[in-house]
Amino acid sequence: MNMETIENKLTAFPFVVTEKKEGRLTVTVPFEQLYEIASFLRKDENYDFLVEMVGMDYGDTLGVIYYLSQSQDPLHLVVLKTSTSERDNPELFSVYDLWESASVYEREIYDFFGIVFVNHPDMRRIFLRADWNGFPLRKDYDPDPDLNPIPIRSQLLSEMEDVPSITLNMGEEIESMHKLFDKDEYIINFGPQHPAMHGVLHLRVSLEGEDIKKIDPNFGYIHRGIEKMCENYTYPQILHLTDRLDYLSGTMNRHAVCLCCEKALGIEAPPRAQYVRTIFDELTRIASHLLGWGSMCMDMGSITAFVYGMRDREKVMDIFEETAGGRLMVNYNVIGGLANDIHPNFQKRVKEFIPYMRKMLKEHHLLFTGNPIARGRMRGIGYLDKEEAISLGATGPSGRASGWHNDIRKIEPYAAYDKADFEEVIRTGGLTFDRYIIRLDEIEQSLRIIEQLIDNIPEGPYVEKTKAVIRLPEGEYFQRVENARGQFGVHITSTGDKTPYRMKFRSPCLVLVGALKAIATGSKVADLIMMGASLDYVIPCIDR
């Protein structure tokens, strides 16, 4: 459906204000009618993918920005905005029943802005402790350390189980509090420190025998307040934080911020930089998939596979180090292009890596994919259907393993992706095995992209000159890229200053933990580790 058609339908609602800007339709509604319009877009117009929710403090009002998309026409985004002037007890209606991903997004906005979502079944804080005072992303937040001294005791588990909510019944708001688990339920704690947790994540798992009844993930153990820090950093300084969100997709995340800033400034990186950025992104994807593959194999008992994956990943790290100086934190993209030109050996080493990696891929399949014990562990386990993947916002390889076309490189090509012929790998099984095998298949597609670009890197400058102090024009900007775990997004609200007024990162990993809750319920607890590994989430990306 084109933008004019949906705009015409929305203007039939007398309270709706629409605006077209940069190819997107922005729809502003009063908070009282938010649910009505959200429901119309979801049910009548099939905007089934809630890409992101951004909490906002506009000074005199508090609000939320919703980025919505259709799985059948993923290129076009509709931006839905609302706000309330009530700052003491701000409330909005939850859209949790329309999009499952809103469950975590709304809890995050409550945690940082204090906006309560009516009819949301779980209004606990999601990153901060329950006894935290204030809402840190509000502009009037008091950072006095006396208000939130360093705690001298761990939070009691019983405190983590108190679930507040506000529901609306016959026009009357009813506040309630209930326990997450019944007193007779058998609960085990998995993490936050566990070698197979792939980061600092705490899962509380309710069991009935060996079957999983319920999972309650607890985040925030390595929360660093990066979005708050961004409000006091200049744009070039912010780039260094983006490498540290998902440290296995650092190059891609940094690329997204550069693209968002360049879009706002109305500049474009030189063709040479665009080719090199694309090659770096695909090398990063290969390195990340190798680590994800090796870790998953190790979770199923194959130490050798992990060593093989790390061995091949080192080849990529060596290439990065020679050109950029960094291995894990490459720090190579800058606003306008690249920090420096490629090393004279870059093309030679990349071309040597391509046949090496293809040979090793066959070895990886021989070592593990064909192992009957491994296949038996993965087949028939952890089913995620396409509709649920979309509702949960589980993008990337996890969503594509369920048959969802969601690759931003194909949907909205950026950098040099439109110069390469490659396939978006789609599987329809939706099982643990599909999420395992799809990453190995994506490595081959990454090699195809690199192979086509490496000998065609244009001559010329590697960076566009920018002002010493970068100030983005006043406005709101949004950019998505395809990182190794899915769609990574950057929202910037600028007031024209050298620092952003608001910066929000869409974490593809946050919603993947929501997918774990969906696929693990009813499964055996012995398969929990493997199902988590198949989703390949990275905890620092979640906590930010």
C-alpha cells in the first residue's frame, strides 16, 4: 500500500495529524486515541511489525514514538506519535495485545521515563532495581548520588516477583499487585553468571518435572546508560560507544550511526568508503556467525567446534587489525567515511580468506552438522512460527529461519549492497536446527558479497570532509542496518546542538530473549541452553 492511500484513510479520523517527510508518514494522535489508531494500523492495515518504541521527554510533555512496518511491504515505515502533558502520573494505553514486542519496549519506557502503560500485565522496571529513585532519561532527572547510593545488598528474589499493573474496567482504573510465581512452583535460577549464558543474564525458570512452565528474564546487570551518556557526548564521541553495544557487530552498529548522521547532514560517504564499509560489515558478520556457531556447538558438548570457529575468526581479526588497528573494537567508520584508507595488503588478504573460509565451511559441516547426535538434539526443538516471530520483532537469522523476509540489506540497500548479487537466506522450519544452519549459509552469502566487491573498490577519497564540530539540523532521524543478529536501529532527535537531545538504539537482541520465552515454554529444561544459543543474543546489546 502506498503512502497516499494510508494517509487518506487516516485523515478520516478527525483527530489525526499527518506529515510526510523523507519518505515516511508521521501520524500524530492525542494520547486518548492512541490505542484506536494503533489498533486500526495493526488489524485493518496489517502493520504487523512494531520496529521500535522510543520514549521521549519533550520538556512540557512526555511521549512515545512508534515505528511500524508491514511484513509484506517492509520498506515503508509509519511513524506514530503521541504525548501527554501529565508529568506526575503519566499514563498511556498499552499496545501489548497488538504487538508482543511491546511487552519489553513498554517496560523499558516505564523504567526510564515513568510512563505507565494501562492494561500492560507487567509494569516492573526492566533494567534498574525496583528501589531505584527517579527516571533517568527524563530531562528533570536528579543525578544526585545520595538519591541512589551504591546498594550494599543484592535485591531479594521475592522483590523481583512483585508484579504491579493497572487495568481499565468499565472506565475505572484498577491498580493491582500479584506474585509472578505461585508459592508451590519449583523455580531454578539460571545465571546471571553462567558459562553458557553468553553474557550476564538472569533467567528464573519455573519447572514442572523437566518441562519449562514459565521463564522470567532479568536484565540490567551490565547496564551502562549508554543512551543517557549520548546526550552529553558529541556525535564523533558517540561512535566509540556503539562498538560496545553488541561487540560482535560493532562495525555494523557504528555504520548505522554514521549513516544516520550523514543522512541528517545531507552528505554521503565517498564510493570507496561505501565499498570498504560493506566489506568490513560482511567480514564482521562472518566473524560473529563463526563465534555464534562455535558457542552453540560447545553448548552441545563440542569443544573442538568452538576452537575451529575461533581459529577462523582470528583470520578476520588479523585483517581488521592491519587496516584499522583494532581487532574486536575496530573503530574504523567515521561520519563521512573511514578513519583512514585501507592497508596495501587489505585486498590481498581478503582474497586469500575467501577460498580458505569456503574450505573451512565444508569442514564445519563435516565436523558437526552431519553429526547424528547433534542433529537429533536440534530437530523438532524450539519451534517459532513466522507470525509470532514478526509479532515478537525477532529479526535477523532467527526470523529468517521462520520464513520472515526481513533483511535490511535487501529491503533498503545501503552502502554498496546494491552493487552485489546475493541471496537472502530464508528457511521455513522455524526450529533450532534452522537457526543453526542458516548462519553457516549466511557466511557463504557474505563471501559472495565480498568476492564481488573486493576487486572493484573505487579509487578516490575515503572520507567526506565534515566540520570540526558536527551539529545535526533540528529534527528526528532514523536509520536501520542489518547486523549479525537482526535489525539494528538508530533514532536521533536533534535540536541543532552538537550533542543529541535524544538517542535511542533498537537492540535486536532484547526481543530475541522474548522469543526464548516463547519457544522454551513446554520444552525440556535440558534444551534451554541450546535454544538460547540458537537465538544468538548478546547481552551488552540488550543492556546498553
